[in-house]
Amino acid sequence: MKKVLSLLLAICLIVSLLAACGGNKSGDPVENNKAEASKDKYRDYYQVWIGSFCDSNNDKIGDLPGVLSKLDYINDGDPNGGNDLGADGIWLSPMMPSQSYHKYNVRDYFDIDPDFGTLEDFDKLLTACHDRGVKVIIDLVLNHSGNDHEFFVKAGEELREGKEDGYARYYNVSKTQDSTYNRPVLGSDYYYEGQFDTTMPDWNLSYQGTRDYFEKVTKFWLDRGVDGFRLDAIKHFEDKDTDGVEFMKWFYQMAQGYNPDVYMVGENWSDSGDIYEMYDSGIDSQFNFKFAGNGGEFIVASHGNVADMATKLKKFDDNIKKHNEKAINANFLSNHDMLRLYSMLDEEDNKMAAALYMLAPGNTFTYYGEEIGIEAPSSNGDANYRTAMIWDNENLPDIKFQGSPAVQKNELGGVEQQLSQ
């Protein structure tokens, strides 16, 4: 069994590594051979951490024009073959204006962070993807905003005047400091909920005004042509007047009103029971964390017990479909919050684990660089999991951002080197 699966993965890797790093720099599809997207929601997604992928203007930060320039690597638009990964979906990391390098504390939900380009740059990328039959989902942060968001700034101004019935309603605030409301609103007697960081005040998801605002945000991006959303931190959607499932159901059905085929996948670092329950909301997918990462079922099975993994995967898939018959499992090995796979496994086990998740039922999500065996320089800190994509081992990219270590050569070579083997 192991030899058979290893062979299957080897075939997958050969296809993956026959990718042109140069090629069609305009991002235009192959002439007279426009790809057509499949009609269902089953896809192989490629996760792009924008700031680390490709820098188009030499400012040491990856950007959207850089992604466009490498689109031939992901999918060249030729459905009958070609030197590309063949991914028919892309998940773009947070790209809205934000004070941080990771962009999870959003300042403005209706624009692109200047580090990454402009709305026009995004439109060009989106059009090129759709011409290739590639769907695009974007990271959307609904649990919290940035503390420099207009609404939170105005809420602070009003709270310092003792006013609670204005912008403060968009957030969870209290005069009682406890484990929930533990961040002080400076210059006032109030505290706000911020589960992740002082720069990330939690939205009040029970407030109709918040939901009206999110509807405007959703319509803006769906009207622009976005195909769906990767929803951050859905585990924390539970609020004082909503159980989380109710909010998720509202959001999903609202978005369907603008695009009946919208696709959503949620980040839910929870026990299986909580994941099953969230599927009651109608959400299409949730990332299968139980099977991913060091100690996850795919990696455990890579050491030999594939039959046990298959039994567990079948049980998991059956359970999510009991809560949503249209549920699509979202399988992956690593992402931007996890130690890179090649830092945990040798090459053979790496290939075996990849074969298992690629062949499992559902959608697949491949973290950029995973396909060429990029390692994390350290296990200490998220920035070590988000280092630059290695296109050429002999011409390392000069991409740097907050907390990021210097780019090192890849043990297995960059894309250029692996193509030449």
C-alpha cells in the first residue's frame, strides 16, 4: 500500500514541479484556449501568503502584481496540459489595509493595503484567474477589526464622553473588567473584548448595525467577482446574544443572496463536536485540523497505518454530512499558522502525507512552497512559517517583513532547480 501511494504522490509532485516560473508575465490566458471552471464547489486550492509570494516592485514585500506574474505557475489556463500546478482555486491571505504585516487587524474592509497594490491590481488578477477557470476566495475577518478602524476610533471618543449608544454598539464593551472585557479603552471607565490582541477589538456580532455593515462588505467583494471567503476564527463567533452557529447561518444565507454559488471555508480550531455543530449553519467547509499538522492523522498515517486513517476519515466525513449533506471536507497539511511540513518529516514521509490528503475526498488546500519542500527557519513565531517563496535557489528573493528571518536556500532547491532535474 505504501509503495502504491508513494508512486501516486510522485506523479502528483512531478506534475506540480513542471511549473514555469517565468512564462507569461502578463497573466493572460493561453491564446484561444480559455479554460472553463467546473460547475461544482470541489476544487484544489493553492494558499498564497501575498507578502511572501512574489515582489513585483522591489520594495521587499510581495504584492498582487507579483501573484499575477506567477499565475502561470499555479494555473496556465490550458485545460489540456501544460507546465503548471493545475490548481483551480486560490486562497489569498488578508489583503485589506491594516497596521500589521499579517493584515488580520483590518482598518478598511473596502480597499487593498498599499503594501499589496490597488483595487485595480486585484481586479486584473481576478480576471486572469477567471479566464483560467480558477476560483478566488479571500481571507475575511469577521471576528474583530483593527483598533484603528473608523468605528472603533469613534467608539472610543464616545465612550470617553460616557456615551454607550453610538459606535460602541459595534463592539463588546463593559464597565466591568473580567476575562472577557479585559482591554481598557484609554481615558475612559470602559473595557473592550479583544480575544487575540489589543489591536484587535472584537465585533459585536449580535448587533444589527454590525450585520448591516458586514452585508455591505460582502456585497462589495462579491460584486467585484470574488468567488467566496476563507473566514477567520469562526470558533469565536459565539457572542452574548448569538451561539455562533446562528451568526454563521445568517452570514452564509445573506451572501447566497448576492451569489448563490458562493463558497465559504471556516477556520475552526475546535474539537470535532464543535465542528460538526457549526456545519448546521450551512457553511460549505471547515478546515480539517484534526488530520493536519504534526501529530495529525495524515502525518501519523505516513508512517504506515493508512487503513486506520482511512477509517477515521470516513467516520469524520460521514459525521459532517449528518449536519450538512452538502458539506465538503477541507483537507490540508499545513498553513500560515503551523510549522512547515518539511521541517517535521523526511522526504519520503512528506510525500506520503501529501499523497494521503491529495487523494482524500473533499477540497485540498496546499500552502505555498509546500510543494517544493520549503522548511521553516525556526519553530518560534508565525513569521517563520511565512517566509518567502523560493523561485530560484541561486537568486534568493529579498522579501522582508516584521519578524521575518533572512531568506535561506531551500534544501531541495527552488522551483528553477527542481524543474531542471
